[in-house]
Amino acid sequence: MQPQLTPWMVESAYRYLMAAKHLKRGHDMLGVAQINAAIGMEILLKSFVSKPNDNLGQANETYELDYAAIKAAHECLKNDGRIPDYRKDKGPNKHDLLTLFYAIPEPIRQRVGLNRREKYIEKDRDIFTNARYQYERGAAKGFNDILIGVLDELIENVVHWYRELGCKDTFIVFYGMQPVELPPNPDQEPETL
């Protein structure tokens, strides 16, 4: 059985990755870059536990999250003692990167290389919720660019996998291709200032 493909979510994750890379280069913007990478990672992880639910095959296709898979992952992590104390009596956190990681079927995690990045995903599992408001008590105070690199690698892997599955989405098909510079047209007049 072929998995449900969610190319628009992959493209959206890519856009947050590009924003993170751009922000990483700016003065004192690593924290904002890391948060953008966390949003991109969240979207990418959710793409594996979502299915198209409207406008199928169109540019504005929408997706529905498999909440049951997220709830099951939360329960497994809770039983293993891997849910923070402040979250134990609450329902699943749809922003927790580790919960989203475990909601993804193991064969898919292996295929796209997620299994090799679990420790980084766990380390930054709550960056989006705990670091975006620096002025709040308990907010993360240090930043790194590890999640940016992990997301970059994973998007590349996912795009290659989607291509193997025959995905014809424009973003997937043209991902990574450099624009071609066309030779000048000999029939066209040169531009003048």
C-alpha cells in the first residue's frame, strides 16, 4: 500500500527551512532561525501522519492530521516515561516533535532517515512552544542551528522518496534544480539604458 503523499506540506516545511537559513545569517537572529526550523520540522513530521481531505491534486489541496496516531504515540512515550511531567495529565501535544516522530510508522522513519536523527528531534522537541517568547519565564535561553541542518537533510530525503513513489507535484519534480540561463536571443534588440 502506498502512503498518502502530502507534497504541499513538504513544500511548506521547505519554505520555513529557507527562512531559517536566511535568518541564521542575520545579526543576532539564530533564535528566530531555530524557531522557523522547528515550525518546518513540525510540518514535515505532520506530513507523514496527514492525508489529503479536500481539493485533491490541486495547488490548494488540504490535509487532515491523524490525531489517533498522535494520541497513540503520546501514550507510548508516556508509558516509557518520556513525556515531561507538566504534560503527563494533558492530552497529546501536537507541537511536540518527539510525539510527532513516534506517530510516524517505523518503516517510513527508516526510509527517510528520521531514525538517525531522533536524538536531535528529542533535544529540540519543544523549541517552538518554549522558545518563541523569549520574555516568558522558562523560555529556552540558548540556541543552535542543529535543527536547521537536520530539516535540510530530511527534506532532501523526502523529496527523493516522493519522486520514487511517482509524485508529480511541481515542487517535488523541480526541487533542487538550478535555473537555466538561456542564451541571448539573436533576433532581440539589446537593451539600452
